[in-house]
Amino acid sequence: MRGVAPPARIAPDVVIDVEGLSKSFGGHKVVDGLSMRVERGQIYGFLGPNGSGKTTTIRMLCGLLTPDAGHGTCLGMDIRTEARRIRAHVGYMTQRFSLYEDLTVEENLHFVARLYGVPQPERVAQETLEKLGLGGRGGQLAGSLSGGWKQRLALCACILPGPDLLLLDEPTAGVDPKARREFWTQIHDLAASGLTVLVSTHYMDEAERCHEIAYIAYGKLLTRGTVQEVISRSGLVTWTVTAQGMESRVAGLALARLTRELELCEGVNMVAPFGTALHVCGHDEAALEAAIAPYRHAPGLLWKRAASSLEDVFIDLMNRSRDNMQ
Ligand code: ADP
């Protein structure tokens, strides 16, 4: 990769604006007519199961892959014809740690700074390390860092050239909960300073930290909006049921049997265990109530009407899109 001059800041109000993106590999469509719009300063969560096309979409957005169909802009530049210019303004963090393990933390950042032609590379590298709380670890070999610190170093490398957009592909996979929390604090700080962030994740708690989310399965975008919009638009009605006054093994067996029976009932779209409770969900309130009525007063079962969670909505969307595929 050749060094390029540090980019002038580019920040249109709509940072990602694409329509109908599609991509196939070996005749198999892995992204299918996907449209999305991300505004400046947003933290946009990109969710979906493994293999649903998130990485492929991210790679099309930053010009690393050319779509088979569809068009649009990233940072106001055409994703088909201005890929090279786009890449100069985007920080892309892949799932794999892509820095040099046998260089120190500082040496890795000096390398990135020179690669991007950043003026005063050593000063900028040190400032970036301090900003992300890595100041004391400059002399440590990158390969000896824990998963959480490696992720932080990778984020430093991404933001060091001063991008306008961060594309983070499952940045917290395999990172412990404390490091994940700190990472999200940093992401919010970066967004508050004007950076736009598109982040793919599997974790529901992370989805809830995003300003907006999009959910993709089998290459198709199934829903998008704020968490509240996604939940209320789903139209999903949820009841929870717990087994009371039984030892935990007996309670587990009772709930497992109940799951099998409810899954066969008309009006029940989904039954999913959450800790010691079952979530029983449906789209037709009356049909769902009729389905659970025979169990409502069974001894040892406590039923409550509950707000649907984002996870309920995603499991339901996933089940329905699998059914559509079949
Ligand atoms: P996700 O990021 O949601 O896990 P990906 O975009 O990585 O999904 O992959 C979507 C599908 O496309 C998967 O089935 C994957 O195996 C396939 N795929 C991705 N990249 C390639 C490639 N370069 N060649 C062939 N198949 C690919």
C-alpha cells in the first residue's frame, strides 16, 4: 500500500446512502437488494446472524468489493467509481487483529502513521495512544496484549489517520465484558466528536447502545430504525412464564415440556428460554392468549404480560426469514 496524503475532512450530512446493493459468490446471492442510509455522527448497528452478509456489505461500502447491482455513495463519493478516494477517508477494523504482533504498540502506530503520510507521526501516534488509554503500553509487544487491549490498539490504528467514517466489523468478538463496555464508551466519545460509526455485532446489549440499527438475514435487510421503532414495528406480543416452587431441575423439565407443547399451538410464533423464564411470543394478541389460556392457571406456572425485547424481535425475524427461504 502506498502512502497517501492525509485526507481533508469530508462529512456530508448523509454519510452512507446506498440502494439495492447485491452481491453473489459462486451463484449464491449473499447480499440481496440492500438499501441503507446513515447520518453523520450516528452510531449505526449492523446486526444479523453469521453468514448473513454483513462483512460483504461493509466491504462494498468502502470500495473493497464492487456490487453486482445497486448504487450509492459513501461520504458523498460513488462506491463504484471513487473507491480509492473513499478508502482514504474510512477507518476499517476487520474481525481479525491485523497489526504486527512482533512490533511494539508504538511501532505499530508509527508504521500506520507513516503509511498514511500523517505529519509528525510520532506525536500523533502518542496522542492517539493517550486518547484511548494506551499511553502506558507503548513499549509492549502487540502480540503480548490481551484481546481487549489488542482491540483497543486496532481502534487506535483505525482512528489515527483521521477518518470521517469508522467501519467496525464485529470489533468486540471474543472480548471480555469490561473491555466491551470501555470500547463502547470510546465509540460514543468518537461519535460525539463528529465521527460516524457503522458497527456490526451479534450482541443485543451492543445493539441497544446504537443510535439506529439494521437487521440483516440471508442477505436481506429485514428491519431498521431506533431500537424502540424496531420493537414497536415488529407488532410482537410477549408473555413470560416461570415455574414457581419447584426445584430447578423439575422447573427446567416443566418448562421444556411446556415449550414443546406451545410450539405446536396456533397463535404462538416463538418460544424462547431467557434465564429461568420462557418468552412466548405471537403476532396476533387474541390468538396468542387463546393458545396460552389452557396453561394460564396450571399449578406452579406464573404468567406475565411483558414488553418484547430486541432479542425476541430478532429471533422472530430470523425464524420467519428462514421459513420464507424454505
Ligand atoms: P457475515 O459478515 O454476516 O458473517 P459474510 O458477508 O462474511 O457474512 O458472508 C456472507 C456469505 O458469503 C457467507 O456464506 C460467506 O461464506 C460468503 N462469502 C463471503 N465472502 C466470500 C468470498 N470472497 N467468496 C465466496 N463466498 C464468500
